[in-house]
Amino acid sequence: MAKPTRSRVGEFEKSLRELEMIVEKMEAGDQPLETSLKDFERGMELTHQCRESLRKAELRVQELLEKAGDAEDASFEDEDP
């Protein structure tokens, strides 16, 4: 059962690394507009994927806390890093 979680974590990390690379390329400003637009579109897709992964992880943490009897609100939204 640990394998699917590991796979999802790996996918999240892969998406995040790709997103970081896209941001670095776009910040450099050395690419044509069309390439920047494609990168922006891909970045939006990756952002959606990462948010969805984090949402699922938050739900899983909440389930585990409820199972353990610690059903305190464990929301991760709007928290400062």
C-alpha cells in the first residue's frame, strides 16, 4: 500500500521540479514569446496538478488524524510557511 503513496509523492516532486525549471527559463527572458506562452500554459497545468496532489494529501492526513482520534482541524490552507 505504501507504493501508490510513494508514486504520488514522486509525481508531485517531478511536477514541482519541472515547474521550477519553467519559471527559471521565463524569468531569464531569453525565449521567444510563443515559447513563453507554451511554457506558461504548461506551468498552469503543473500548478493544477500540484494543487490537486496537495489537496489529496491534506485529505489523507485528515483521515489519519480522525482515525487516531485527533480530528482537530488540520487544514493547510492560508498558513504562513
